[in-house]
Amino acid sequence: MTTKGASKNTEDRVRELQTQVDDLKELVNTLLSVICEEPDGVASGAAPSYGQPKLDYCM
């Protein structure tokens, strides 16, 4: 294998890894959005009021 061929393989591998990193970033952001979403679908960050039922809350 020549240096030029090795360089080409390295560039291809770096591009492939960058694509994987970008896909994983998107997945992490999606999962964090789902985890942080409140049961009513509004992401206000407000905790449930005292006395409300404890059912159907996303944790």
C-alpha cells in the first residue's frame, strides 16, 4: 500500500467516523428531548403541583 493509498483510506475512515458522530449527536439530542418532556407535552420545566396524581409522568 502506498502512502497516497493510506492517506485516502484514512480520509475515508475519518469521514465515516464524522458521520457516525453526527448521527449519535442527533440521537442524543432526541433522547434528551424525550426524557425532559413533561407529560402534557409542554417543556416548561415546571414541576407538578402538590396533590396532583403521580400517574403518567415521564421520568
